[in-house]
Amino acid sequence: MLSLGEIAVYGLSFARNLILARILTKTDFGLAAALSVGISLLELVGRMAFGKQIIQNREGNDPRFQSVAHSVQSIVGVASALLVLASAYPMAAVFGVPELAWAFASLALIPLARGTIHLDLMRLQRQYIFGPGLLMEVVPQGLATMAAWPLAVWMGDFRAVLWIMLGKELLTVAMSHLLAERPYKWAWDMNHVKQMLAFGWPLLFNGFVIFTSQQGDQMLIGTTFSLADLGSYSIAFSLSVVPFFIFGQVASSLMLPMLSRHQDDPGVFQRYYLRCVELSVLGGLLVLGPLVVAGEPVVRLLYGPKYSGVGTLMAVFGAIAALRFLRWAPAVAAMARADTINHLIGNIARAVSLPLALLLVALGVRDVVMVALCGMVGEILSILVSVVRVRMRQGIRLRVHTTAFLFLAGWIMVGATANRFLGDGSSIWQAGAAVLVLWSMGAVAASFLFPNLMILYRRTLADLHIPAIFSGR
């Protein structure tokens, strides 16, 4: 249910962006991306994860704890809204549109609204009741997607995106109150407040690190190049991250319980970890085809000819996405043994890409592909740091990852060669044929290098009892 919910949320978001990108100009879509980056930087409520605190804390089911969480969340929401207001004009000026400071200021409504979300739906998840939480996420996404085309046609510029962002947030808050079982209350208890701040501040710091590592380059593009360049860059980035988010959710749901169950048995733990590495190779191979080989015709097909010329950029982002799959394996293994620092230091290493990109820009480089290549350097460094840490903390041998890394690196080069051979003028049919060839050859190579994949595949088919799954047994 959770995996289907994630697929629905990301699928609706992807469809909405596709509609908006087709109707709006590249500059307007770039401005919409700038607004999204701005709120990602300054929104604090989500980063402190008050909902996760309700789930994790032993007293999370206590009505008073929940009421205190509502109070602290509201205060953080107000503080975040004031921060957005104070930063509105400087941010608009940085992006070269000081006359649109009002648009950045209006984003203050988002953290203000998030500060009033009813946390009772997260409490229900303590009892494995996920339906209300999924409805709270999926229904606003669906309504926002339905509104995208008429609003974009009516307004014809970035204001459509702004209204959609604000409307979706208000709908989410309304759904949280509508579906809650308990009344919404505020309370204050310093012991609970201290617990919440102690839990939330590291996550807040990690949130800023993640922003720097994953969205800092978009801010650099928007402020140093142009909003039109940011529009194209944002399209390529969003296409590359959706497959990983969906795979990461599904694969984590499958592998995290298995690894956690055997965390005290090193032999079994390492055997399951090897399966994680093999699954990450499979995910990386699947991504390589449409992104690295067929990126240009896929973008033209989905977003229209005005986004032509992004084939090389798509190839770079496809390579980054494939490598990110490999980083998933040590992250989920570390989480299974309560090592949450692994993800943090991996993101810190990934954030090296931003100062490297800033250096290139300072030297006069004005090529978005070079900025994206800095991201690839950061991704490789992040993999190395994460792998070394699981060697030190979880005892996983480094050579477990060598074949997987070399396999992905080799097929990235094969895909890049195919991309150059096809060129930007290739049709979707030519690119599709090339993708099938790449997948077929890669599958054959993987079956020899990772024989457990075929065993796992056959066992999965043998053990998959569809009626039992749908009946809940």
C-alpha cells in the first residue's frame, strides 16, 4: 500500500510538471523551479519531522505529547514563514527578478500552513493504519494535477504554478484535519519540547545538507545562467530522480525488514546485503537505458521540441541516477543497524559537488553539463564514503561492491557511446531499439557476473501467491 501510494504521489507530480512544462515558456517554468528551490531551502517544518516523532517516541500515543507537538510545529511554521518573508526580496534579486519579490513572499503561506497539519494521522500509523495518511498525500496531489491544465491556460505564466503550490498545501492541511480521529489541541511541556528539539535539530541539519547536495546546483544555474537554462536543467533533473524515489521506496520496504531481522547474524546479514547490491545493479541498469541512451527523444516526446538539445545533460543525470542506486545498498544496511550517520556523511560528501561547480563558474565556465558533471563527482565520492563506513561499522567487505561499481561504470560508458552515436536528432523508435539492445546485453552480462539475481528472480516467481497477497495473508 505504501509503495503504491508513493508511485501515485510521484506519478501525479510528474504528470503535473509535464503539463506545466508543455504550456508555459522555458523562462516561466524556470521561474517555477526557482520558487520550488526557494521553499525547499527555507521550509523548516518538514525537516524537523514532527510526524516521525509521533511514530518513534514511546509517548507518541499520549494525547498531551501530540498536543505539545502541534504547538512546537506551529511555532516552527511561523518562524519559517518569517524567514521566507525576510528572504523574499534578496532571493528574487539573486534570480534576477526583483520585481517578483511578492511571489517569493507569498510562499510564506506554505510553512505557515504546514505548521497546522494535524498529526493524528501519523499516530494512526503506530497501529499500522496507513490509509488516512495516504489519502492526505494522494488526494491533494490528484486535485492539483487536475487543476494544472486549466490554470496554466488561463493565467499563461508562472502564477499558475504558484497557485497550485499554495492550493495543494492548503488541501493537505484540510485533509489532515478532516481524517483525524482526535481533536486538534495545543499544549506545552518542556520535557516533551526538549525531546522534540533533540530529535529534530539533527534532521534539520541533514535537510540543509541534502538541499546543498541535491538542489544547490539548481540555485546556481538559476542565479548564474538564466531561468530558461534552469527550466531545462530542472526537467532533466526531475526525470532522473523519479525512478530512484519509486525504486528506493519499494526496495527499502522489501529489504530493510530482512536486514533488520538478521542484524545480529553477520553471515546472514552479509548474504542479504549482497542481494541489496545486486538489486541496486539491476535498478541502475534499468535507468541507464531511457535516461542515458534515449534522454533526448524522451524529453522531446514528453515536454515538446522547445526542450530539445538536452541529450548530453540527460546522459549525465542518467549516469548519476544509476550510481545513486549503488549508494542505496550501504544506506539501507546502515539503517538496519541503526547507523543513521551513514546517510548524513554520504550527503555531506555528495555536497562537495556544489563548491566544485562554484569554482568552475568562477573560472568562467558557462556550461550546464559541466555543472551536472560536478554532481557525478560528488555521487562517486558519496559512494566511496558510504561503502567505507559500512566496512568499518557493519563489517561488509569492500570487494563486495567492486564488481557492481565496475559493471555500472562500464555500462554508463556504453550508454554514453550509444548516445553520441545516435545524436540529438534520433527518433524515439531508434532510441527505443537502442535501449532494448542495451538492456538485453546488460541482462546477459549481469546473469554471468551476478548469478544470484537469476536465482532470486526464479524464487520470487515461485513464492509469489497473488491471492494470498490480496487477502492479506
